[in-house]
Amino acid sequence: KPLGLEEKKNLAEKFRRSLRAEDAIDILRSILVSEPRNHDVRQKLVAIFERRKDQTSELAEHYLQLASDLANTGADDCKVYLQKALAIVPHHLVALEMLFEILRAEGNHREALSIARSAVLAAKSAPQDAAATALLYKIINFYPEETILFHELADIHLGARDVDAAID
């Protein structure tokens, strides 16, 4: 008979306490497959990864999911998770965009513009990546007075051999 949600949670906790982190991780992952919005389970999984100092892209994705869950309720907690995700994967475009939106909404323009610099680096590291360029265009729409961003955008287009877009 398959285990129920509470039985899985209890088993994962038992494994965690008995220092069988891999088994606890496997069970918590299986819970998230059926209940991806289970905030408590995701936080337990993140805590195990953090204790193991396992700074992987999977941990960054869990941080991003926690931030997404908190986006409408707690901007401060959301920012913390986004910053943790960006510490692991600095050019994660979804995290950059979410953090930019929060900072802009708070009126923290200096920090929002620092996101623009990260978006420039992301776009330059993968000049064919349309999503990074689109994020940069979005930022430019909010900060058209930042002429350096136009120069960076033109440079990105030139790097991608798109002369027409660079001139526009």
C-alpha cells in the first residue's frame, strides 16, 4: 500500500533525524511531485540542502519556488529567497526579473538598476538568449534615462551579429 502524505512526512523526518539525508530528500521530493505548492515540505528540503552546504541549481530552483509562493504576500521574504537563488545561479533570468519588479515597486531604484547590470551580464554571456535581451528591454522601458543601458544593449546586438537591432 502506498504511503499517505503524513506517513511520508513522518518517514522523511525520521530519516532526517537519523542522518539519512539522501533518503529524506528522496521522500520530500516525492511529496513535491504530487503537491508542488506544499510550502512546509519545500522548506524542509531546502533546510537539508543548506545544512549539507549543497549549493546546487536544484536548491536555487527551490528558493525560486518559495519566492514565487511568497510573491503576493511577503516581499521581504520573497527578496531573501531570490537573493539566495541568485547567489547560486547569478544569471537566473526569472529570479532577476522577479527581484527587479520587487525593487522597482518598493522605489529602490539603485538596487533595481543593479539588476540591470546583472541582466546585461546574462545577455552578454549568452547573446543568442532572447529572454535576457527582453529583460533588458523591459528594464530600459522603466529607466530610459540610463543611456549606458542603451549602449550595452547595442553591444549585445552587435555581439549577436544583429546590426539592425543595434542601430535601433
